[in-house]
Amino acid sequence: MNRRRCFVLATLSVVVALTPGALARAAEPVEPNGGRLVTPAELGFSGTRAEIRSQAAEILPPGTWHGPDDEVLAAVRRAAEQAPRFQLEPDPFSLGSKAAAAFRRATSEGPRKEPASAREPEIVPDELDHGGSGIPMPSGLQVPYECRTSGHRIKLFYAYPVGYQSSEPWEALKPWTSISRANTKFALESALTSSEDRMTTLYVDCFPPGHTLAGYPTVTQLKIPPPHTTSELWHSLNVWLPSPENQQAIRNLVFYVASDPDDKAGYAQTFNHSSNAGLRSREAASRWNQSTLSAVIFQPYWTHHTVVHELLHTFGAVNDWTPKSLGGSGVGHCTFAWDVMCYADGGPYADLFPNWLCPNANTPFSVPLDCLKSIYFRSDHGDGGYFDSWLDGHWNTIGAENRFVKSTPPWDYSVPCDSC
């Protein structure tokens, strides 16, 4: 398969279809309106309150304010039970000489340089092979996200340049289907890592109770000057996005209506990491939970794994300090052949890619999150075995230390920073 290099991720692939009836009801393209929440009419809805709710339900189920119900939990458990189990304690020397050689190189850590600044956010470039569309997740399964109107949550933005006119019906609602797919991916993968005992979902900013679209994600439209370079685009977004001083504890997820000028799929803000940033600690909890970070997804990748990949960056994956013996690339990715966060990113350990410790991910879940369940994403405590003790003391993107996700049942260990 030809490999094409692009910023960020391969494919989440399960596309939520818009019914012909829904398409027929689409209004004219939404006019730019600056940086405010859109109205139901601007999203393409029409009719009475009940009719608008019915139209919205054809696109995706609303989120909840209380966590997943028993029916959803049962459906996720059934899907996870049918998925192949990834080998959590592989023997690299049984996987061929290439893997054995890579593993031997990874067992000796080289010197690390402390970043000049461990507090300032930076833009992380991502390149991934997106040559295949992946395998759709279980048909018809959509797991409701957890709604919030304040506190730690993900906010969705639909951004386009001045003068843009959409030719695609309901384009402004594509962020809805993207966050729904990302949330379902989190739920399925977390169930898989805990023998179906624990499920993790995302906190999303929703229209409040009493609103016509209560329980559905808010969408803020951003009209920006037409960018000529990636840096110009990012500058424009920084001008229009709410400032961190007025909007703490937010993850801004921006869906931009064009391709990147540099032919990349997405960008994410993260932090330069100190040696303590990847620990399950008060410092790390304060840094990752109390900051406002943004990610941008370009239109060709709205239905790909790009959304999951960039969210995981803003959640703290893959920490720069992850050692190469655990697959760390040294600059925010990993080196396993089949993982949503892995590719040869040019980092100090990127030469280890592809490390073949993970199997080909042609499963109902498509490309896995943390294929060894030991580096950045695991929904149980592990058993302390091979590779499996790392997350016991380090930052886990779906652990109790991350306030942007909800785990059912809750984790049973204390959070390092109760006020974060």
C-alpha cells in the first residue's frame, strides 16, 4: 500500500449517515457570523421544537447528564467481547528478526535533554499514513457523550474563511458526527482494556437544559481571513478563539472547512514536557487540567482518526518522556506499527518505527488506542507484568487524573490534585 504522509491520523471510518429526509430539510449554506453559538436555524433545522429535536435525533442521539445507562453499557460490553484481544505481554523475539533488533535497540536509553520551557504550549506536528479507510466500528452503535455547560469539557468550532460558501448540506453539523465517533471509540477501547468492566466517555459542551437542542453539542462558527500558510491560519484562530484567561479548562476542537496549506491533516497544542510532566502527580494534573488547549482538524480528515489523535495530544499523549523501551518517539508519538498515536515522526527514537510488537489492527475497532495498553490509555490497573506497570505511576489519558473524561464505574484511586 502506498504511504502518504500527512499531519495526524488514519481513519476512524464509521460515518454517521444523514438520511435523505434530513438532507432534504437542509437550509441554505450558513452565513458567517463571527464567534458566537449558532442557532438551530443556522444549523439547518426548521419547524417546531419537537420537529427540530426529531431532526437532530436522525443525526445522532443526544448526550446525557448522568453517564451511560444500562442499555448502552450492555451494548458496549457485547461489542468488546466480540473483539480480538491484543497480546499484552508479547515476546518480541518470536516476531521476527526485525522486531527483535528494534526491541534490542530500545532497551538502552540515551541521554535526554530537558526542554527550555516546560510550561508554554506548543503546536505539535503530526504525520500518519492514512492510505486505508480502516474497519467500521460495530454497526449502529453510538455511545452518548457526557454533557456539560461548565468545567472541563470539549467545545466544537466550525471555522471557515471570509467569503466561503458551503456546497455540502449540513456541513456545520459535521463536528457533531465527528465527536460522536470519537466518543464511541473511547468507550469501545476502554471497555476492551478492562474486560468490559469500565467504560470511558468524553465531556462535551452541550446546549443547556431548556434549549431546543438541549443535550446536543454546541457549535461556534468562526469567520477568519483566508489563510495562505499554516502559521497564518493558527494566528487567525488564536485571535478568534476565546482567550485562556476567560475560558479555563477547555479543549477547543476546531473543524476547518479546507485542506491545510501544507497538506497536513491536523494540529494540536500540547506542552513541552519536563521529567515530571508525565507522572501521575499534582504538577501534571494542574498542567493538563487547568489549561485551555486547541486542536485543528482539516476537512478531508473530519471522519478520520484525526479527531481522536489530536484530542489525545491535548489530553497528554504520548508524553515526550515516554522511554523508547516503551515505544516513545521522543517528540510526542510512539513507534509501534499499529497504534493511533504512532508513526515515524522524526524524533530521536523514530528510527524504531515500525516496531512490530502490536498486531495488525483489522478489528471492529479499527486502529487501536495504545495497542499495548501500557503507555497512555488503559481503563484498569494492569497486572504489573511486561510493559504493564508504566501507567501505574504515570499520566493516563483516561485515568482519574484527567478531568475531561468520565469513567463508569469511577476509578478507585485518589487523584493527585483534588482542585484540578
